[in-house]
Amino acid sequence: MQTQATTASEQQVLTADILLPMTADNPVIQQGAVLVQGQKIIATGTREEIMAMAPEAVWHDYGRAVLMPGLINTHSHSGFLRGTAEDLPVWEWLRLYIDPMHRVLTAEDAEIASWLCYAESLLSGTTTSVDMWRHMAGSARAAETLGNRVVMVPYVGEAEGYDYFDTLDDNEALIQQWHGKADGRINVWVGLEHMYYATPQACRRAVALCTRYNTGLHTHSNEAEAEIGEAMKRFGCSPIRALERLGLLEPARVLLAHCVWLDEDEIALLAEKNIGVAHNPSSNMKLASGSAPIEQLIAAGVAVGIGTDGEKENNNLDMLEEIKIASLLAKLRCMDAAAYGAWNVLRSATIEGARAIGMDDQIGSLQPGKQADIIAVRADTPRMTPFLTEGPFMNVHHNLVHGALGGDVCMTMVAGRIVMQNQQLLNGDLPRYMNEAEHACRALLERRAAWLAEHEEGALSPL
Ligand SMILES: [Zn+2]
């Protein structure tokens, strides 16, 4: 049992047949329990141990279920264009669908998208999302109310032809207004859509903002093979070396999405600089970008998290589905059925995802002193049966990775507060968010069509 001294009286206990704290060596605790006080975890152990410590606490018993750390979605985008931007490779998709959407997106649209996406995330067990999006004061309001934890990263474009994105001024104002708010659940980082969307001068300012506000930097890199040749043309080196030259690997915390096309020198550099990677298997397959070298990254010591990417490149934000896809894609890439084993996949979705965003001292595992970000996943379902909790065929981790889906999550707690129970949001109005997104989507598609009618070539191609 692990404990931390406590004095206050208001305590709650979560208990279930299995507890996966996701600490070192991946322990599986039978009849496990977690003692929570305020925002934090006070102790983890068996029911008997916790009962002896806190007989007066309020108990929540999830029975035949798995208690584990909340899932960490290390790369996503709020949005409501699901199913409307299909069948194109990534740079064409940006030019014809996505960047024209950014040209006509309003702050009101952006806020509606975040309410919808944060609701979807909580319903499927995601407690922390790294969200790269626009006009994010509205996203902050959504997170403040719904109760999720978020790393907000504006889509910044600071180069000729990209003046319709958020700016570094917007990013700085968002940091000043929202970083550390909602009891610390809201974090604001500096975001660049891509190094090709920013001048070298803007890159220097982005890094300076990270230093000034002691925050992280997030961008997309090495997603499509075409980026490699473009970096050679522009910088005479690989994209990761180009990021280094631009100073973009200097901030204390840097997270790169995708990292599909990497050479050995780039993998070594990511490890040396302690750069986090957000792996996006569905998106990388759907946009025909490729398969990332996850096994080599992990072997090199790089912190690899998993991200769904946005609703338009996935098309859902279900991390339990995403971890299955991550496992399958790695096995296929390596032609090795043992590649990216279930424990490593679960670690990517929890503690390694936390390490990738530099928050592993606060979240990602269930340990005394950490934030109480905890989910319960039902095991009384056909797709979790048989549920063999010990012995040579113990299948809890395999069933979670390859069997469970987001709808099986029956409780989501963030910072000690239960915010979803039995697939119901406790602080939100899901029908309203869906209705608003329906209307906003139709109006946005009309505005985008009008813009495209005048600009047949689409937005500026980065390549
Ligand atoms: Zn993305």
C-alpha cells in the first residue's frame, strides 16, 4: 500500500475488482481502492487496507470494473467537421478542406466545437487533452464548466499567407488570461501549426514566450513524407534538425505530433533533447501519411503518448479505440505480433503520455500526492468477458487495449471530482452541444464553399 499523511475529514474512496495504478512494473491489484481527498490521491491499496485507513469516507464501488488513471489524449483538435473532409492525402486535405475552414471559422464556432469535443472526451475516459485549436478563450470556458483537464495550444500561423490563423499575440493573451486557471486544470502552451507556417523570427518569439511564461511548445512535424524533401530544400537538413536550427527544440517542454517519417539521427536527437512525441495512428492511416517508428522511439527512451488527432482525421476521440489501433499498426509495421505490447500501449495512454507533456509529476498514474484523475472501465460486458484477473492467462491489459471501447467507461473523475457517471455528464448539456454543432457546421460549410468558389485553388499550399 502507498499512502500520504492526511488530516482533513472529507474523503472519498473509489473501489473496483481491479486497480491498475500504472506505476513501475505495472502492478495489478485485486479488490483495489483509491482514497481521494480534495483534488488529490491520498492512498492506493486493497479494499481492506483503505477501509482500515478511512472507514468514514464516502465509498464508490464500481464492482466488476477496472480503475485506472484517466486517459491522456496527447494530440487533438476541437472541431465539428467529422465526415466532411475525406479521402485526400494530408497536404491536399489542408489546402482544400482544413485551411479554408480556418479562414471562415468564428470564435463562436470554435467555442461550440470545444464543448462538443470535451464532452465526447469525458464520456470516453479522457481526463486530459492536448487541444490545438483557435480562439481558445471559449475552449477554456468549456473546460472550466465540464471539468476536464486541458493543455490548450492555439493554432498559430505567423508567415505571409497565413494571417487568418491565431497569432502569437493571441497566444500570449490566452496564456495571461487562462494559464493555471480552473484549479490548475487549464494549461496554455505556445502552439505553431507547423514550422512552415512561421517565419524564423516568429519561431524565435514563440521560444521566448515559452521561456517567459515557463510553458511548453507544441507543433506538428514529420507527418507526411513530402515534408522531408521540403526541409532539405529550405534548410538543407531533416525536419527535426530544422526545428533544432530554428530554436524550436529549446523550450523545457516540447511535444511533436505525428513524427511518422524519422531517420535514426532524428530519433537520437528527440531522445537527447527529451522531446515528447504524440503518436496518431488513426490519423496517420486515414490521411495515408504512414506508420510511425514507435518501437524505435520507445527503445531510444523517447516519451511516446497517443493522440486521436481531430474529429476530421479520425473520426472520433475515443482513446480506448485509438490504443487498439496503435497496437495493431505497430504490429503490422514491424511484422511482429509482439510489437508494442499491451502494457506499453497502456503506458503510452497514461504515464508516458503524461511524461510526453511534462506532467508526469501530477498525472498519468495513481499514486499518493498526484491529482485524482481516475476512470472506471466496465468489465461486465461481452467484450471484456472472460475477465481473467490472475494466473497465466491474466487478460485485463489485453482486454483493455483490444476489447474495450470508450462507451465502456462508467466513471470519469478529474481533480477529485466525478464529472461523468454511467455515460452521463454531470456538469454539461450534451444534447445542446450536439444541436449547436449541427447548426454551426452547416453554416460554416456554406461560408467555406463561398470562399472556395472565389479561390478555386484552395488555401496556400505549404509545400
Ligand atoms: Zn493535428
